[in-house]
Amino acid sequence: MDKGKLIDFTQRLVRQASPSSQEGAVTQIAVDEMNRLGFDRVWVDENGSAVGVVEGANPGPTLLFDAHTDTVGIAPGSIWTRNPLRAEIEGPYIYGRGVADMKSALAAMVHASGSVDKSKLAGRVVVSASVMEEVYEGGALKTVMDEARPDFVVIGEASELNLVRGGRGRAEVHLETIGRPSHSSSPHLGINAIHLMMKVIEAVDNIQMGEHPLLGPGVLALTDILSEPYPAYSVIPARCKATYDRRLLPGETVEGVLADITTLPELKDINFSAKIAEEEHQAYTGKVLKAYKFFPAWELEENHPFVQKALSGLRAAGLDPDLRAYRFCTNAAYSIGVAGVSTIGFGPGAESDAHMVDERIRLDDLEKAAMGYKGIIETVCTSPASTSTMTLRKF
Ligand SMILES: [Zn+2]
């Protein structure tokens, strides 16, 4: 692997702005690089994700690496000390929007996959530069996985070069209270939906969340509230909506999350509903993705063969990873949480680097990530057949 070319590719990715649903140009940069590195097949799917395949000479598993190409924007009023689109290198760091979340991971995956010895590879490696993760985790990855049918998935979100074997999920819960409108000069004739919602919020905020040894606590956080009509001129509002962000632990289901709220005894006389939010997102290709905003938590056992193989691959690459979990929600919520395909996380940078002012990554970590991805490929994409052939040759 050529470190200079890896850094150059990372810089080209960062210099092309790619907020969600505007990833077209950065997709093209990924496609061109995969072609330049001799990937066997490269295509852009209906959502605009770039997908590249490296075919091994021997039969074996399909290993999918996923990195999303979209980034969050630059918050108004946030003061960067560097131009977020210039990919400046200063000291040991490269700076820019998306460099940690997660264009350096994408660059490392593409270069690692493009540098493997295909004659020794059993199975195939697929790299997915997927769109729209920041607005809809797993939505674009589903399309990639339907086509690539992977046996194993590696999500490249920042893990400080540690191996991630679990992640909290996320749900967006919409609550709505229904009152009765009246003129506000006679409020006793109506039922104020805001007052109802205040009772609902008080009860919901007291729901005890579970705790998981690896993933930490579940979360139920009130994020917005809106009454109808708004503004209400001399009207007692008949409806009030509130949104809760719920961070999920393994085993939590839609039914369970909603029942925690709807079965609260103190709310049995209040007219309200609770449901999972739904949303539509249009990709830059025009394709519309319908998001049902429930993204399950996930966990792979420490002794799972994929975790152990990936660990030995990372160690063979000279790394010393811990086992960890993602506290935020990633595309793994789909790959393992919904599709049930064994998934791990491994990437350069820290979770706390994502979405930050002066987002940056260490150049050394970019290179180590690429070595780590290559190590994972070399331990996972080996077939029993090729191992026994090697043993026979030794004798
Ligand atoms: Zn990310």
C-alpha cells in the first residue's frame, strides 16, 4: 500500500463536499479510485452508493466493508480554524469535514482491498461507499447488501482502531395528545392538549431505562414539542406533539418500546398515542427511501468466530485493539440488527471526533486503519480448502 496515494485519495474525498443526498461527486471519486486500483467490478446503485468488488482466486466468504460518504454540514456560527474543505495537513493531523466521519475509513478500505493478493484470496471483498447514513442509518446499505449478499460486514465508523462488537440502536418516538378546542376566553369548555402533554411528559420522563454492560444505559430524551394550531390565536390547542429520541439496548423491540409508554398506569385516562416516526429521504439519484425510524441495537459475542478472526487479523497487522461498543447508531443497525449478518466495527478516529469543529484524524491512524482492514481480509477470506492445500505443500 502506498501511504502517499492513500493520503492523496483521502484529501480528494474531503475536498468534495458531500452532505446527505448530495454525494454524487464524491461517489464518482470513489468509483474512479476503485477502477484505478483494479477492482473487478464497480458500479453505482439506484441510491447512488458506489460498490466495488475484488474477486479472490479461490472460493470463500463475501466480506463487505461499509463506509458512508455523506457528512453533516457546518453548523452556522461554528468557527473552524481551518477551511473544512481544504483537507489541510498540519503536524500529525489531516483536517476537514468528514475526515473522521468517515472519509478516511473509506479511503483506507478502498486501498486495503485494492492491495490484496487476489491469488491468495478466498471469496471476495466488497467495498460500499454508501449514501445518506447521517439521515437514515442502514437505508442505503440495505440496497448494497441485497446485491452483494455478504457473509460478514465491517462498519468503518470511528473506533480509535479498536474492535467494536456491539452498538446501541436508536428510535424516534412520536407522541400526540388529543384535547378539545375552545375559545381561550372560555378555556373550561375545551381540553388543553398541552396540559395533557405535560402530564404525559412527566410520566414518560420517569420511565427507568435498562443498562447493558457493554453498551451502557438506554436513553429516552425529549427533543421537541409542538402544539396545534401554532401559533394559536385565542384558541385552546386541540393537539400537541412531542418527539423522544430513544437509544436502544439489545433485545428491545418496537412493541416493547411503545408499550413502556402506552401502558403507564398514570396515563390511562389521557387521550394520547405513541408511534415510531416515519420519514422519506430522496437520494441524489432521485430514488426515495422510506425510513421507519427504529434501528435495533446489536451485539456479537466476544468468542464469536468473526470477532476472533478479525482480532487476530488486526494483531497480525501490528495493532493492539480492545473490544468495544459504539454508543451512537450506525449502519450496523441494519446489517446485523435487521439483516442478521455478523458485523463488527473498526475505524480510525474517535466517536468524539465526529461532527466536530476542526474535525481531524492522525495520518498514522489512517495508515494503521488500512493495515487493519487488510489484516481482517487476510484472516477472514481464507477457505479451509486453501489452508489444507498449504498444509499439504508443507509436507
Ligand atoms: Zn458516521
